Amino acid sequence: MDTINPNLRISGPATATIDVGDAHSPITVIGNDAIRQTFDDQTIQQAINSRLAPGVTDVVLNPDAHVGYGAPVGCVMLSPTHVYPGPVGVDIKCSMSLLQTDIPADEIVSQTVRRKLIQAIGKRVPSGAGRGQRHVPKSRPVDGRLGFQLTTEGASKNVLKKLGIPKAWADRCEDWHHTAPDGSSDTLAARLEFLGRNRDSLDRLESKYRQLGSYGGGNHFGEAEVVRFAKDQASREVAQSFGLRDGHVAFLSHCGSRGLGHDLAMGQFRSLKTSFQKQGLAFPAGDPQLVYADARSDEGRLYLCDMAMGANFATVNHLMINQLVLEAFREVFPSVRGELVYFISHNIVRQEQVGQQLQWVHRKGATRAFPARHPGLQRTPFAETGHPILLPGNPRDGSSVMVALPGAERSAFSVNHGAGRRMSRTKAKKMLDQHQIDTELMNHDILSNCRQYPRDEAPDAYKDFNQVLASVEQAGLATEVARLEAKFVIKDGAPADD
DNA sequence: ATGTAC
């Protein structure tokens, strides 16, 4: 038996199911033989707990799945009625973005040029827990008023204008803004005023606004890439239509809603947990991380308001980072042009039509994957092709841009969000050799802003990205249109001294 | 993920 779970049954190429009893449809598992070996008992147990939780009608486990908060990171949870804040997580709307420049790969062969770019980015975009605008000399200052506006409006024309971000980039966002469930930004404004009702809470909010345009710690990163189109003509045409440029430099970012999203999420976990205890309600599978609310209840709507505000901050944060990175490139290449290819989340709950039902689709470390002519893409630049799917792998093996196939319906129009952790951070720090990691990156000609690359973020701390991608393609969910080859990485870690 | 916690 090649799997630890006796109830796991192969149901197609790189696709399996886990039965959870006759009353429920089984869990869908995406992963080939190699990938199915990577799911540990706790991950499977979390998938089962999520599947059996109240109001949940479907769960998909993706190839990058590993243990998470309540539900596995790398899963999709569907409910027509309920929202689950835990699975959305503390980093509300953690996302990927890709900025395409017109710089040919040849121009960044020189390590000196790349060092200059790393420094120019470092002057504008801070990274690491707690870090914000005061930590860098060339940030874009955000006062309380603008912070309030962008948190309630998202990437509105006014917000983008005030921040010097091209307004066309809003069209390249999966969602350029998020509102309250009643469709209003004013409802969010009222909620945010309430959250900042006293001096202390207002100070705290304003300190979070000042993190706009920054990376966090952990797996957040920025990476300069060389774009390599796939070989087949159809994929090349899709890549071209996305605005990608073969053999040119692009910049990939992974970041979320920083301290603001964290505070909003934690606030919700706390109050929902208290409310469960007061009512004597049992947590699903006894796990407080699986607290939930009916989406139409007061509590559910309040959660969706706070999530929307975290998501708005995350959206503008990403766009700000991209503009600051473009300005950094301009310091080294004065005539550079850059355009946002796409911005897409992997930690969010959205209401979507799935089959016959309108569902709350919780993507926890999962990426939306709408193929060509999906109704959700009407009036977007991607209606006829499907939208770009941005998948970070690791610096050594590369990252990927994919596009969904009609088969994505079997995974609730979702794919993985990256490679997925193979080792815990503690295990990686213990097991992986610092010198080996740094030497390997050097041998691949990959530079970094860190003197020592964080061991718990090393390529070998993650699953085999090629097997993850192979699983997605074998299952018929999506196909690769371009590979991204890392040339330098910006991460939170010991800074290089030169 | 997060100036690490009810």
C-alpha cells in the first residue's frame, strides 16, 4: 500500500478520494504516487475534520497540503451556508503577484547589477515581522487617513492615485476591492471606526497602516525571475496574451495583509471562540481552530467585514510593493517599463457558483483556477484564456505560471498555491546544512539579500515542486505556460553586509 | 503568518 490512509482510493490520474461515511461525499485528493506519500496522518485528519464540520459539502486536498490552522494548508473547503475563519487563516489574502519588465535576461547576468537592484529594493521595501515604513529611507508614507481609506476601499482609483500606482493595475487583480456582505464600503468604514474607537486601538491600527509596501517574514519573498515560455505553441500564445515576455526579467512577490490582517483575524478567532463557549456549542472535532459562523448571522457578517478589510490592505500592499520594486528597477535601468501581469490570493473565502450551488469557497493555501469562458471571468482581460495562476516553487527549481483547464471543475476550480512544506521549521533548522544551502544557491547563480539563506525556507524544506506540478497536470486541472528562473531573492533574514 | 500568549 503506497499510502498511510486505508480509506484513500485512486479514482483517476493523480486523483484519489477519501471516504468519510455514506452521509457525505468523499474528500477529493489531488496527487500522484510520489505526492500521496507526503501527506502525514495529521494532515489527513484535518481534512477529515474539515469535511465533517457543520455546513461543509466538499473538501479538496491539493498536492502541496500539509498541517495548518484547523484545516490543512493546501485545501479547499466548500459550504453554501457557513464561513470558517480559521482556515482562511491569520494572513488574510496572502497572495502572489507578478510584474513583467522589458529588461532582457542578458542585462542582469552581471552580479554587480543584481546587487544594485537588491540594494535599491531594500531601500524601499522592508521585510520581516513588525517591519514597516520607518525601517527604510524611501518608503511611501501612509497617514491614518489614507490607511483608513485603503483598508475600506481597496485599490480604488483615488487610493491608487494617492499612492502613485498605475490605475490599470486594478484590472490585473483577482479582486481589486472587497466590501461588506451588503456590498458597501461604508459598512466597512463604520466597522473600522468602531475598531479604532480609543487611543490605543487607533494607534495600533495606524502602526499597521505604516506597514504598507512591506514583506513579512517566513515564506514571504520577492524574487527576480527570467521568464521561459513553455515549448508548445498554444501555451506560448496564452503566455503572450497574459503580457509575459519570454527571456525577459519579471518580479514575483509573495505577501499578505501583514500585521493588520493578523490582528483582524486573531480578533475574530477570539470573539467567535468566546461566543461558542458562552452558548455551550461544541467545536467541530473538538478543535477551536474550526470555529464557524452562519454567513448571514451577525457574527458571520462581522467576520466577512474584517476579512474584507484585511483583504483590501493585502491588495494595496501588493500593488504598493510592485510600484516600489518598479521604482527600484528604474534606479538601475532608468528607461525600464513594467506592467502587472496578475495578483491572486490563496488565503480567502469567496462566494462562487460551483456546479448548481452558490458556495462559500474557502481557499486555504489554494489558488483559484478559472478556465477560459468561466462566468467569473466575464469583463476581465482573461475571459477567453483563463486567468494566470502564479505558483511559487523554490529558487532552485523555479516557479510556474499555469492556466486552468475545464478539468479544474473537479477541484472546485482550484489548484495548489506552491510546493508545500515537507519539514516543519524546527526540523528544517535542525536537519538542513547552512553551508550546503548557500553553496547550492550560489552554484545556481541565485543571489539574495540575506547573508545566510533561512534554513527553514530552503528548497529542501519543501516538497518536490516538479512532482507537485506533475500532479496538477496529470489530474488535468491546469497546464504550464511559463517557467520562472530565479536570479535573486529578497527575504527576511540576516542581511548581506555589502 | 504575527513586535510569538487568555
